[in-house]
Amino acid sequence: MSQPELARLIDAAQGRMLADTLFVNARIVDVLGNRIAPGQVAVKDGVIVGVLFGDREPDCAAGYEAHEVIDCQGRLLCPGFIDGHLHIESSNIRPSEYARLALTRGTTTAIADSHEIANVCGLDGLAFMIEDGKRAPISFKFMMPSCVPALPDEQAGATISAADMLEFIQARPGEVFGLGEMMNLPGVFSADPETVARIEAAKATTSTLVDGHAPLVAGRDLNAYATCGIIADHESTLPEEALDKISRGMYVMLREGTCSHDLENLSPLLLENPMRARRCCFATDDRAPSDALASGMIDNACRVAVEAGIDPILAISMATLSTAECMGLEHGASTLSPLERRGAIAPGHRADMLLLDDLTFTAPPHAVFAAGSLVAREGTFVGEIAPTTKEVERLEALLHSSVKLPQLSRDVFDYEFKPGEAVIDVIPGLAVTKTARPDDDEGLRRIMLLERHGRGVAAQAAGADGERPAGSGLIGKHIGRGWVRGFTISGGAIASSIGHDSHNICVVGDNPDDMLAAVEGVGQGGFVIARDGQVRVRMDLPLGGLMSDGTAEDVAQEHEAFVAEARALGIQEPLDPIMGMIFLPLPVIPELRIRPEGMFDVTTFTYAQ
């Protein structure tokens, strides 16, 4: 911020210059003072320049003058919510559309890790997310994906080295906020040179911060992880696990997404000692548009927290101030301009604010202001999304035609269960899984992961199949096969082009014919349900096989139709048939996963027998 710009803010704070907007008759949620107090707030050039509390300040009666006065009519005025960690792609909508949805629910800042699209399309994918995000009035903070691929030998669509990161960051000054979740745990624990170089690359980003991903990490491993300066973790599922990380200097993000519901399990950490909230934030990680529209995003996390017995002001503080402090977006970063500081209603902070009718968080905010401008009212977006630019259109074109599957025969999907072999045991509501070794296939379903970035196509062209049925020569190399318990599909199959993090084609079913039909129905990306050899329902995701080019409402309708068909297929609540499935290939969360080579034990980082 220039000296003249700062001088304008000082003049407005002193009343020598008219404020742009004055909020009066407000009950201010003061997360710094942990209270609710009557008062008024003045905004100039998108920055809060004045806060006067009517309960104790003599000049509050005189107050400020402004071009526009907004009567809050006794409503609560609180800071805009900050989502500490999410993957926009996992909402199946593009950044500009995600912003429209998020703002209606009060999220004004989103710390976005785009490693999903980067695993498919490399740094072109990240560039698309950044450019498309610029079209919206939300404050996106894009992280550099740290692990593309998630593990060094993963069959992803791209590889991003430390050198690649630095080149991209230097070419786009100020556009990369920090380093995204460091999930290569073996690389960290062994001080692998490339992993260390990627962590060091964070120094070139705006914040210099490294985000974390450390499920069930403890002891010396956790000490090594924290020694790297990794700031936060969103994978804790047990209070003692979260406390272990807090006590080692990390922040803990209490995740409340669509697949993973960790907040209620972690609430005893705060009920036992509310002071720990200063080191706790909220994150959605992965949130489906249907859930976001129905029950919210970070506001939903606040509701779940309150229902668990956490004080509402404390919940708002975790949704705002704690996240801002974690990410260096509060006064602790002295180099920040007033338009960058956030997390509280205080002078010198960005004017991201919400008007709430109450503290139940059961409905969208009455009004949402981003940098002082009204962007949403009663759950309806009223801001502006700028038209696409030529650069957005160029990058978007690179995201199409990303699915490259080999030819496949029915035989590839037809295999027998071996008594005692490792089986994925799904835990509804959690990203973690267990390993089972049953004696028979009672309650089990086939699960397969098919490499879709062209390796299988190349191997097939080189004669991998020989005289065998199409795809047979790829089994155990580019086609992984196994079994899963918990997906109670009956008479059909589900296939998806989303499978964290490499996004190969995952299919679960109870018969070979429907599994083949579902995979073939994926086309250039989407979720598919097949029954009786025919595709019954499909969600089209043409952008990298991850995102729709439609609206959040369209995607939500498609999601609901898909879930209804999945329920008819036998998948029971609380398992979400979409979010529950896309985590099955994720090889960095315990315990058992599926990879193109076969079943993978994440606890030992070896292939299970």
C-alpha cells in the first residue's frame, strides 16, 4: 500500500475524511476481546478504519460520517469466515463458481490447495485455478501443490519438482501464497533431498508457510515433521492426536467436510480446555455443492461446534482469528497491508464481514461483505463475477481430453477372492480406513483402479497384452484389483474419474459387466452408475475429469440424483457414495488403499498380499 493510500485510511480513521460505509446499530462479535458488544464500524477503501463500542467509548454517540450508512438493526456483525484448507476441485466446480457458492455462506477467504488438478494437468492446472479465481470477489490464497505426485512412484498425470515450483512462483510474483499440504511422510522422515528442497521452496511464496498432512503421526516422526516448520494439520481424528500436534507448535484444523466429519470427535479437546481454541481452526477440505447449499461450509462447522457444546464466540474465533493467525494474515505479519490483514473486526483489517441474525448457524448470513462490498444477501449471491479472459479460456482448453484409457475386456473385471487377502474396510464419515482379512467374500465388492494418464495406452501399444484379452497384460502394473467392504452395491457398479490424488479411474461393483460399462461410461470425466450393463446416471466433469463447467446448483442437482441412484443400488447412509469412493485410492492416509499396482498398506508403504 502506498503512502498516499495509507494516509487516506488514517484521515478516515480520524474523521477528517468521510468513510465509504458506516455500519450502525450492530452487535459486534469481538473475537479479540471474546465478547459481543454494541457499536459501529467504519470502512474506507475496503478496510476497517474505525470501530467504536457503544458500551464504553464517549465518542461513539458522535460516531463517524459516511457516504453510506447501513443500519444493522441489532444484528450480529462478525468477521468473514476463513476456510483453512480445501480443494476447490473436490467440489466439482471451477473457482469462480465455487466463490459464488462460498460467499453466500459467509466464507470470504479460502486457502486453496490445487493439487487435484495439478496431479492431472500439472502447473497449467494451477495456473487455470489462479486465473479463474481472479474473476470473483472472494479472497483466494492459492498454495503450491507440494506432492505431485502424492508419492514419488504414483502414476499421476504430472510431476512437479522443487525447481518447477520455484520457476512458477518467480514467474507469478505474489500469486502463490504458500506450500500446500506436505503429504510425502516417508520423504520428510528420511530427509529426502527433493522433499527438503520442496519445503525450502516455500520461502519464495508470499507467506513462506508450509501446510501439513499428518494422519496418526506421533513420536519422533511428529518431531521431525514439526521441525520442518510445517504449520498445520487437518487429518487429526482423535483428541489426543490433535493435542500432540498442538503441543509441538502446530495448529490443528478441525475438518468438517462431506466425507470426513472430524469436528465432533475432536470437540472434547476444546471442551476440556477452551484456551486451546487459539491453536484450532476450521477446514472443509472436500465439500460437495449439495451439502454446501443445504447446510453450509465453514458456517456448518460453526453449527456442529456449537451443537457439540462449544461457545459460539469461540466457534467464530476458530473460523476467523485462529485461521488468520495460523496463516500469517493477522497483525503478527508486520509487512501485511491493511487489505491483507483479516480475522477480526478491528482497524487496519480487511472489511470482510457478516451480518448474522443469530448464532445458530442454521441459515445463510443475512448479508456478506467482501472488502466492504455487499456480495451476498440471505443466501443469494449479489456480487459480480467478471467475464472469462482469453488467458482463462486458453488454460481451460488444456484441461479437456485428460482421460486416456487403454482398451479393456470383460475378463479384466472378472477375478476371484482369495481367503485371507487384504480388504479395504471403509469407515463411514472418516477418510481413514481399516484392513480386514476375511475368510470369504461375504459383504465384499470388487474394487479396481485403472491408470488413465496414458501409461496403460502406451504399454498396450507396445504389446503388453500379447494374445490375451484387452487389458490383461496391464493387471498389477497399470490396473490394480482388490476388494472393499462397506460399499454394499447390489446389481451394479460405480466408476469415477476422481480418485485422490492421482485421479485414475476407480470402479466398485458386484459384477464384471456393470463394472466395464461404468468405466466406459466415464468418457472424458465424471461419476457413473451402471446397472444391467447400461449407464443409469452420470455426472459430467469435463475439466480435468474433476470439475463441471456448470453452476453449483446444477452440480448439486446431479449429485443428489446420483446419490439417490446409489441408495437404490444399496449404498446406505451415512456413507456418501461419491466422497466415500474418491478417497479409496488415496495412498497417504491409513490404512489400506488401492493403487494401479494393487492393494497398498499406507502404514508400511508396501503392497499388501
